[in-house]
Amino acid sequence: MLRVVGAGLLWGVPAYVVGAALGALLISRLSSNRHDRSQEAAVTGLLIAGPIAALLGFGYGVLHALGKV
């Protein structure tokens, strides 16, 4: 069980970092907000895109450790 959770964390943490960076990049490029675009990009990346990517990465890591992927 600990191996499965560890594998999930090994995939989830880097996925969070990549997801947050990509989310911030996409928002900074696509947002029409002119007043606080950088703040909007940072918050969206850290609080929306990062956690979604972390959950997906954790799920993949768990499935990979169980041999289902």
C-alpha cells in the first residue's frame, strides 16, 4: 500500500508543478484581462490547473503501481 501511495506522489508532485506552469502560461497568453493579468495567471495556475494536474498525475501513478497502466 505504501508503495502505491509513494508512486502516486512521485507522479503527482511533478504533475502539479507542470500543471501550474502550463496553466499560468495559458492564462497569461489567452486572458483579455489588462489590469491584473499576471496575478490572474499565477492564482489560476496554483489553485486550479496545478491541483487538477496533481490529481491526474497521482491517479496515473497509483494505476501504474498497481500494474493497470
